[in-house]
Amino acid sequence: MDDRALLRTVADRLDQLVARTTPGNWRTGGLLATRPEVVAHRDGGTEHVAEARAGTAAWITALSPAVGPPLTDWLRAAAEASSVEPAATAVARVLLERLP
């Protein structure tokens, strides 16, 4: 897949993910009784992200679905630019590995 197709593909997948994610102004607050099983792998071990919420809550709220539209706009603009920005391609490659 060339860089421009990569950028467009990731932008499309992000749009789909944002469309099915709870919208709104995400903020840190109380812990819900249920939580997804998200495990962080680091330093040869694992840690349940919900257990590490003090370190991850700000990250999760900063990257709420509100970031999706400007991020997809940036990826699409990068795909149409006269030369493809290496940073956009790097972000797209990481996202492509993680997006459904």
C-alpha cells in the first residue's frame, strides 16, 4: 500500500471508530462497575489499564472521540499534499496496526 492510500485507509477507519464510540467531552471521574479488558504490556510485564488509571486517565480523555475528526482531516490533507509528510505516515502506520 502506498503512503497516500495508507493515509486514506486509516482516516476511513478512524471515522468508523469515532462513529461508534461514545461522544462527548470526556473527563476523568469515578470508576464504573464494568470495564473493558485492556492490558498494557511494558517492561516485560503486564498491567490492567483500569488498575493503572491514574497514569492513563489523562491520556484517554485527551484522545477522546473529539480528536477523531481533526486527526482524519489531517491524514486526508497529508494524502493530498504535493509531498507526503513523514510524520503523518508514521502516525498512520501505528494506527493501522491497532484499528479494527
